[in-house]
Amino acid sequence: MPVRIGSRLFAPSGWATLLTAALLVMLLSLGRWQLHRADEKRALYEAFAAGAGSTQRIDEASTPIDRYRHVEADGHYDPGAQFLIDNMIAADGRAGYFVITPFLTHAGQWLLVNRGWIALGANRAELPAVGVSAGARSIRGRVNSLPRPGIRMGQTPALAPPFPIRAAFPSIVEIRAVLGDRLWSGAAETVLLDANEPDGYLRQWAAPGFAPMRHVAYAVQWFALALTLCIIYVVSNLKS
């Protein structure tokens, strides 16, 4: 129904109203989704900050430990069964690998330790040397999960020796399967080795993804577009 606004008549067509309403719902939904993502990231950042508050020892009775909690364990590495997780990008943009090494605790249970990032070799056929002593040691780090792709495309090749095995985003199930019959600790999927621990590589651990305020900024942009759409809808449908 036409509405007179001052000296002008506001008379939008039906299709313009429906199109504007659909676009408005989409823009507002995207803004709300970004605010939801900001809340999720804020929780992750808070968990990462709180994780350093105390250190929990991993033993045979350990149950799943909260993500990012600082932990320690005694045992030794298995240098003959390592993995190189491909397509890992350092903060300066260089491509490389995460080095994943099995660690047998004194309790007889296995963990996967992420010893950090190492650059590609001269070419992809030449894997970097990632040897490590199998001697007894203590390790300290943070509980985390293996890196996951944003979108997994197609079927990935099955993991198979020789070691170190290079793989793009292997799952914990795939890694454990190729390592055979081992008793795995229920405490953590992986441990991010502390930056001051020996026998590691580049370790600049941080909560993943954009900071919460980046998502808030994106939300503001979507809401601003929604407001702009409303203004265009009104102005374009005012008639003298």
C-alpha cells in the first residue's frame, strides 16, 4: 500500500519488497553468524590464556584434559615412526611441516607430540631431517588436537611407511592405525611442545584463527550493508 511521506509517495513494487526482504534476512543472518563466531573465538582465546595457569601431569589414570591445558609427562620418543603434516604455513608465509613424534610415557601409554614447524627441503622429494634421541626425558606442552582443514576435498591416500610419513591433514584415527597396536593415553590427542623444550622446531603456538574483534568487524560490515540496503529500498521507491 502506498504511503505518503511529506510531498512524496512511497510506493514499492511487490517484487522489490520481496527481494529486499530476502537480502535483508541474509545480511542480518551473516552479521549474527559473525557475532557467534566472535563468541566462539573469545572462548578459545580465554581457554588458551587460562591453560598456562597450572601444569597437569599425564599418567596412566589421566582422563581427557581440557584443550590448551599445560601438561607434562615422562618417557621417551619413538624416532622411527614420525609424521610430517604438510601444508603448514609459518607466520612469515613460508610453507613447511608440523613434526609429529610418538612419545611413550613411563605409564606405558602413547602420546603424539607436535615438535613444531620445519621448513620444506630443497624440494618435496627431499624430506627434512627430523631425527630425535630415544633417551628418557620429560616433556612439557599444551593439549591440543591435530590441525584440520577448512574443507576436506576428496579421498586422501592411505598412510603407509616409510617413515617419516608425509601427509596433508591426517586424522588421529589414520595416524594411530598406521602405528599399529599401541596403548594410547586418553589424556590428549596431541601435545604442543613448549617453545623452551629441547629437540623441537619453530613453535609459535597461539589460539587458532582470527582474533574475536576481526569477526566483530565483519559483523559490523554486514549490518552496515543491511542498513544501506534499507536506505536504498526507501529512496528508490519514493515518487514525486
